[in-house]
Amino acid sequence: MSKFLDDRFQSLEEYVPGEQPKDTVYTKLNTNESPYPPGPATIKAVCGQKGAEDLRLYSDPDSTALKDAIAKRYEVKRQNVFVSNGSDDILNFAFMAFAQNGAVFPEISYGFYEVFAALHHVKYEKIPLIQGFNINPENYWHKNKLIVIANPNAPTGRTISQKSISDIAMSNPESVVLIDEAYIDFGGSTAAAQTKIYKNLLVVQTFSKSRSLAGARLGFAIGSRELIGDLEKIKYSTNPYNVNRITAAAGVAALSEDDYYQANCKKIMRTREQTVVALEKLGFEVIHSMANFIFVRSEDIDGEELYEKLKEKKILIRHFDNPAIKQYNRITIGTPEEMEILLAAVGELMSAADSGEE
Ligand SMILES: *Cc1c(COP(=O)(O)O)cnc(C)c1O
């Protein structure tokens, strides 16, 4: 750190993203990317001559075509849609804009919430999960602070019901309730329709996971005209061209071939269930997940050791240092072939652990 850095940031602990190794020898199951490529229409939108030539022009600051495509897909109006450079951008804006009275989020959740809170000097409360890594919705009633809940939650994959979401929105009329639906397409149900009833409810989604566009950086929010207007105000005060031309075109194309992505999600869900069964056979405890990852632990091998040993075998999974979950690892669901590679490696490690103990 230099002496030039503002005192306000001297003690900021930044978010540490999952490893993105430069070589491709790894079976990469650590950052919840899709194992499947974007669909043909999306690829065409990204690679076309015209799109490339148009890069000399700024992108549409209103992102009209993209917002219209999202609005149509989620049955809302354009005025109810906000788009951004990845959904992390929206989370950042929300902590910047809506946390005047503080923020509340689950103790075990997406690590970035705490970083955004610290960045914007927001006082925050972390609410412990209950039995089985579940969220108790009542713990979020009557807070009247910015409430941020990932549904499904990360890294646990646990969901909360639509009723729980409406109860939370209803009991916090003076504050924003943000539901981060990064993993909603893997078996959950979106609260998008409820934003028509609750003006304080903001649903945030991303094209990074279920639509194979992590590298394009495209996130969006659905909410009341008022909340979307607030986000637009921040956006126009930060970077009016926050969604670039190629990404906007990719987003429109991706929504035109939504069936392709929904089919991929189904494949991933099937692979997830097969992987759960296989890991349970190997003695693992697996949290029931509605996301494109599973959260696992074994009594027979230390969490960090499993991570290290798999890395030696060129398989990357995600390990967190947080003491409450350090015996666990989060494993992204890849293709069936990738999961075979994982299961073979885990099988070898477990039999080695067995013989070592006796
Ligand atoms: C991956 C993820 C995001 C960020 O997604 P981007 O759109 O790639 O910025 C947000 N929230 C959760 C819970 C995530 O896992």
C-alpha cells in the first residue's frame, strides 16, 4: 500500500476471487462457470464483422435493446430493468445507495457482501445460519436496513421460499430487500414477479453462470421503477457505458436462444444429482443444493487437504478459510466427463486415506 491511498481504504480487505490459472491443464471446478459454451446465436453476435466495426462507437447508455429483451423474458417493463457490468456491479451500487441505515446478510454467504459494506463504510450485521446451513427468514424481519440474501445461497446451495421473501419484503417497508439470484436457474424459482407487489424488492441476476457468459460481464436487476431509477442515477454518475457493445449484443442473442441455456441448466442439474449420489457413496456429506455447485465434507479427510491434494492432481475446487466452513469445499458442477475425473481422483484419495489410517 502506498502513502497516497486514502485513509478510508487503508484497512479495506478486498475480495479474493477464485483462482483463474493461466494454463489449461486443470479440471476447473472452482468458480461456478458453465462447462458449456455460449449458444450459436450468442457466438455469432460476438464474432460478427459488424459488431466489431461498431466498436468505434460508444455503447447505448440506455441499453434499450438489451433491457427490452430482459423485460420480455421476465414479463416486466423496460423501466423495471437495470443492466450492469456483471451483477457484482449492482451489488456495489446497492451497498452504495441503499444502506444508509446499515445492512444485514447471512453470516455464511457470498463473501463480496462484506467487502462492499466495508468499502462504503456501511455498518452491517451478519446473521448466523440455523441447523443444516439454512436461513431462518424471520431473522430478517423488521430490520429496516438493506437486506441482502442470495437465493440459492452461496456456498451452501440452500434456498428460501417465495413466501419467505414476501414476508421479509413486507416487514421491511422502509428499506431495500435485495435477492441475489445468481444461481436461480438451477432449480430455484425467481422472485421477479414479486417486484410488482413490493416496491422495495430488488431481484439481481447474472448471465455469468446459467448463460455461459462469465467473461462477458453482464448482470441485471428487476425492481420497481423507483429503485431502478436510483440505480440509474448511480450508474450515470459512475460509468454511463457500463455495458459494452459486444456484451449487450451477446445478452440479446442469449435471450433469443434461451431454450439452449435452459437445456444446459437441466443437464447440469442432472449431473449434480449424479455427483451427489457418487460422493455420498464415497462417504461424503453433501448439502442439498439448488445451484450449479455442491458443498461437501468428509470425516475422513480435512477440507484444506482435500483441496490441496486435488490441486496436485490438477483439479481445482473452492476452499474457504472461514473457520466455520473450513472442513467443507465447494465443487462446481462441470460436464459428466469432468465429474468422472473428479470422482476418480477423490476415490483414490479416500482409499489412500483409509490405508494410511490402518
Ligand atoms: C457469481 C456471483 C455473483 C457475481 O456474478 P457476476 O455477474 O459475474 O458479477 C453475484 N452473487 C453471487 C452469489 C455469485 O455467486
